[in-house]
Amino acid sequence: MTTAPHALASTDNTGVSWRWKLILAILPLAAAIFSLCVGRYAMAPQDIWHALTDKFTGSVTVAPQISTVLWQMRLPRILLALIAGAGLSASGCAFQSLFSNPLATPDTLGVASGASFGAALALLMGFKMLGVQTVSLLFGLIALALTALAGTGKRQRNMNSVVLAGIMIGSLFTALVSLVKFSADTESQLPAITYWLMGSLDAASYDSLLLGAPPILAGITVLILLRWRLNLLPLSDEEARTTGVNIKAIRVVTILCATLITGSVISMCGQVGWVGLLIPHMCRMKFGNNHVALLPASVLAGGAFLIVVDTVARSFSAAEFPISILTAIIGAPFFIYLMRRTGGWQLSMILGTKVPSLSLTTKWRGYLDRYL
């Protein structure tokens, strides 16, 4: 019995072919190998393999410089890029569905601004990197708490109030960041704060990963476990109630997970823009709106994307580029192309649900069209 030529292209109930599943699974690994080899100190794949095996066998078959570059410099950065990219993509994907807004990002609730203020304040006070990371994560959670207090109440029963509260809290912490920069010493503190706010992975270490990676991995894990329920987020309370799911609990869990991810990422590498907006949109265009397939695809593609961007940032020139500059250079032209291709307002159709059990409500479609 022969296998049909199109067997690998067949899809399951998620609508994703086995070929694309294989590509998505290999993508982060391929990006990591590429990143290990490329840089101002280039390394051959066989040297990387020998350096990896030497670590576990105790033998010495490569130069000490190769082992040092691999284990102390590139591997921590690759792990941080993989985790941060995956987390930001998962957070952006969840927020876009939660708020029924294709422009939603991980900073929708002001968490990124709060975490940035915490990091800037810690740098101003002379804290080391682990202290900066801890204070940054703390203020990210404080920003979420303030958003929750301002955006929820007896007279505020929809997600629009939460979004508006997040915008206000984000603006408040952005002003506080400006105040910290104004107060910083222009010779030593201000350059460090400015560079950190632009986003960089050059401070990656195993200690920082030990502190910041668990919240990100925990948030991604919970979102993936709940991914089929995320399909219900755009529905109204009345529509969701008919499915027998506690939609309010799902929204709270989604916000907490996305916030924990965003705060942890920013506490380790500063503000990294566009990843949480660009990657989920690209995955929606290819794999549809079913979170059973969309969320894992966003996680894998986001991790691979940030690894490649970080590799370019540290290899393009002797002076390392901030990541946010490169992500903006890539992201902005993509959205311009997308809007020209779809006629602008049709961008909202990217979020048009393709889940067989759900239908795009008139209210949601109107909300998207007003936003665009």
C-alpha cells in the first residue's frame, strides 16, 4: 500500500498540515543553531557539537575560547530570546482575542510601562542586574493592580474600561520613567537607562534566567492548557454562558498569565516591541483563528523570530543594535504591506474566526471595523 503524495499536507481538526507542524517544531531549533554559529566570533557546526559533548564527557576537543563563547555568551542569550519571544507572542495572541482588538499588544494594560519604570528606578539607585530584574517585575505587577482598580467597578462591566484604564496607567508610568531619566546622572546613569529601555539581551545570564524564566514558562503553559477556551474570549457574556464556561474566570486567568509573562520579559531584557503584535498576526493569516493551533504556532514562531533578530542585532556591527529598533524596522513595513494588500479596513478580517463551532458576531465585527 503506497502513501499518497499529499499525505503530509493533510490536516487534522486544528486545520494545520503535518508539514507545517514539522516546520514549526524545527524552526526554533534551526534558529538556535544558526545563532550559535553566527557572530563576530564565527564557529563551525562541528565545533559547536564538540563543545557540547565536551561539557558532558569531560574531554577537551575544542579551543577554550569556543567553549567560553558557547556556554557563557551565546547559549544564555539564545535561551532568553527563545523564552522572551515565545512569551511575548503568546501574550499578544491572548490579548488580541481578549480585547477583540487586532492592535492589542502585551502592553495593553500598562504592564510594560510599569516594569520599565521599575527597572529605570533600580538603575538610578545603583542596583545590580538581579535587583533591576526583581524591582522591574514588582512594578509590572503594581501596574496591573492599578489598572484593575481603575478599570473595574459596579459601573464598569466591560473590557473597554480595562483597556482605557491600562492606557492611563501606562501613560502615568511613562511619565515617571521620564522623571527618572531627568533625575539621572547624564554621564553614567542616563545612558544605561536609555539603552536598557530600548531592549537588549546582552545582560543574559543563567542567574537572570533562573529568576525570570519560570514565570514566563508558567504563563505560557497555562495559556496553552486553556487554548481551546481562548476561542470563547471574543464572545459576549451571554453567548459564552451558553457554552457552560465561566468566561470571567478565563479572562482573569488570561490577564494574569499575559501580565506575568510581559513583566518577566521586560524585567530581563527591557522593552521589546512588535513581537507580540507581529507574530500572532502572521500566524493568524496562515493558520486561522483557532487558538488550538494559533497559540502553539505563535509561541514557536515568536521564539524563533526573536532569536534571529537578536543574532542580527549582535552581528550586524561592532556596536550592538537595540532589539526594539530592528523589530520596528521589520514590523512597520509588514503592516504597511498588509494594509495595502487588504485595503486597510479588511485587516479586521484577519481576526474573523475560522473555528467551526463559533461565528463572528455582528457586535465584534463592528467593534473591529471602528478600531480600523
